[in-house]
Amino acid sequence: MPKVEIAQIDKLVHFIFYFLLFSFTFYGWKKQSQFMLLKTAPLVTIWFACILFGVGIELGQEFLTTDRHFEWLDVFSNTSGAFVAMLAWNLSLKKIFVQ
């Protein structure tokens, strides 16, 4: 079977994974009721946490492995995926509470 190469598909995978990371984290964050402090500014807080996590993973690849390296495009893809998820959740919450 021939191997199909799609240029930069890993950036799309980063985008999708961080979209899902943000979405599942936000959903869980909204469902929890034990820590009321977590109810304040969850969208921006989770987005910032996703960015820090993504940068941390990239730094780990650069300094803790010999065959992987830090890539700014991965950070951009991660941040973009989380940002689009944040916008989607923000729009869906506005529609839910407006109706």
C-alpha cells in the first residue's frame, strides 16, 4: 500500500487535540461545584492553561529528548485550537442564556 504524505498534517492534529483539550476541560470545569473560585473567568483561565501546557510540552521535547525539538508552529497550532474552542464555547453560552 502506498504511503500518503500530507504536508503539515501534524499541525492540524495539534489544533484538533487542543480544541478538544479546551472543550473537555471547560465542560468539566463548568460541571464541578466544589471549588467556587473556579467559576470565575473559566474561559480565559483554561485558554491560558492550555497555552502553558502546550509550551511546557514543547520545552520538554527540546530539553528532555534527543530526537524531538521545540516548534513555534506547534505552539501556534495548540493556541489556535484552544482559542477557537474558547470562541465556540463563548458563542454557545451566549445563545443558551439569551434564549
